[in-house]
Amino acid sequence: MHWALLGFGIGMAVWAKYFIVMQAVPLVLFALFDRDARKSLATLGPWIAVAVALVVMAPHLVWLIQNDFLPFTYADARAVQFKGVVDYLIKPLRFVLSQLGFLLPSLLIAAPYLRRDVRAPEAATKSELEVSATAFDHRIVALLAFGPAAMIVLLSLETGRDAVALWGYPLWLFLGLWIVLNARPLERVTLWRIAFLWGVIFIGTGAVFVIDYGITQRFRPHYAAVVYPGKQLGAEMSRRYRELTGQPLAYVIGTMWLSGNIAHYAPEQPRVLIDGNPARAPWIDLDDLRARGAVVVWVAGDPDVLPPIFRAVAGDAQVQPVLTLPLHLGAGVTQVGWALLRPRPMTRGGPEK
């Protein structure tokens, strides 16, 4: 039963996050090359897990094939190609250092809990040895904790593509288990040290956010996502569209960040045609979009000229006067170019030409 549950868990994880592949590949290699793990391949358990995982994943795998593996285009666009030999050294090392930086607060909190010697003490009693982790336990937990990050680094070197630091967050799910496995007994002194370090880091992290996103803006205004006036942008686009068309805003055409803010904050919560590319949003009905109209928004380039990437689906959109909104905390202003794609009355053959 536990193998079936493992397969179900893997299947659901693939639905939720494709980075499960970075966990699965080390596990497969471990099963092939580890002497003890290889014995399990002669049993039904692993194969039941694979079958259950495939059954759970099947609808999603079919969707991926039918839509040309659309979600992977995001990773392809973000994973920048190395430009020279030096990048093969600098970029993977930068990724590793970024992960250490992210984990540093957690490691500091856990420091009093870790044993200096991770081997079982020689003086352990028989009962203690019976409940202690085996060498196999240590190997597989270490693999689960560090294997995914190692896979990212190796894949980066193999493909010559950069790895985005934020991609490392889901890779460390088993680090806590590794820490517990290599921990000293949780005595009262150790517990108080952990609590003290947790409090210091918790308060320090909050203070850093307050200083960076609040206080420094008063003295050195700069752009950050938290100062973006998304609520005002959504309300203003909704209001202007209604004034010009007499209809609620149903669609937005633009980049993910800009149009996503409008989709979230506008009262109608319009749907988004990402980058004006139907392949990026195959769930959008273009006939319905033309029938109900849309706003096209952009910030790059000339705010008075419709960007070329939007002309294929909104070439006849009417460019409107630039929208200027103040950023929060006095961090400056943002200018948004936008155009109106007027609704077209429906005819029997589709939207009226």
C-alpha cells in the first residue's frame, strides 16, 4: 500500500510542480546503483508506484502533448544560454551560493540541534541502536535532501543554460528530515538555543523587509513590486473601458505582470491573453475576445505606439492617451501605454468584420 501511496504522491506532485522530476531522477539512479536499493526492483512495490503515478498523471500528460508542452516554454525563456566558457563556472556557482543564502537562516536555527559527529555514538545501548537510523536511511535521506539541487547544477552544466535562483525553493523539502536524522538529543539547553535563534532571525527578517520596502523608500525611492499600484491600475482600466464602450471589461492583452495586475484588481476580473499570443493561453476563445472587446496594455517602448507583438490579434486597437500612476510610498510614477480593442457585434459566422 505504501508504494501505491508513493506513486499517487508523485503523480499529484507532477500536476502541481514539474520540479518533481529533479527528485525522481536521483531516486531512479539511486535505485539502480545503490546495492540495497537495487534489491527493491525485484519486488512489485516500485512498479506499482510507477503505474499509479502514470494513471494519476495521464490526463495532464495528454494535455501537455496536445498543447506542445506549453508550461515548459516559461523555463525555456528564463534559462538564459551561457555566453562563454567563464559562464560554465560562474553561473552554476552563483546558483549554489544563492541556495546557501536562502537556507542560511534555517541552518543557523538548526545549528545547535546538529551533532558534530553524525555517526552513531559507540557507547549507544542496544535499544538505542535498534531505533537509530541505518546506513541505508542516511544514504537515501541525503539523496532526497541534496540530490535535486545537484541535478539542477549538472543540468545547467550539461545544457549550458542558467538556473534561476528562485527555482531552488522546492528542492529542499527533505532538508529538515536530514537535519533531524543527524541531530543530537533535544535537551532543554538545545531547545532554548533554537528558540532564541529563531526569535532573532524572525525579528531580523521582519526588520529587513520593513527597512527595505518602507523606510528606504523615503530616502532613496526605487522601483519594487510591492510599490506597484496594481489596485489603481485595475480600477482605472475597468472605469475607462466602461466609459468608452458601455460594457464590462472582459479581456486584457499584455504581459503576465501588467495584465495580471489588472485581471486581479479590476472588479470584473477579466481574462488575460498573455503576450497577445494564443499559444500562451490556449483557453482563450479569440472569437469571444473580439466580440466582447479588450484593453491592450504595455510599458516597454513607446507608450503612443502599439507594440508589434500585439498587432496580430489586436492590430486595429485604438491607442489611447498614456496612463500615469504614482507608485506607492512616493517611489515615483509608472506610465502605461494602452489601447482599446472595441467589441464587435456577433454575426452568424462570428464577430462582425
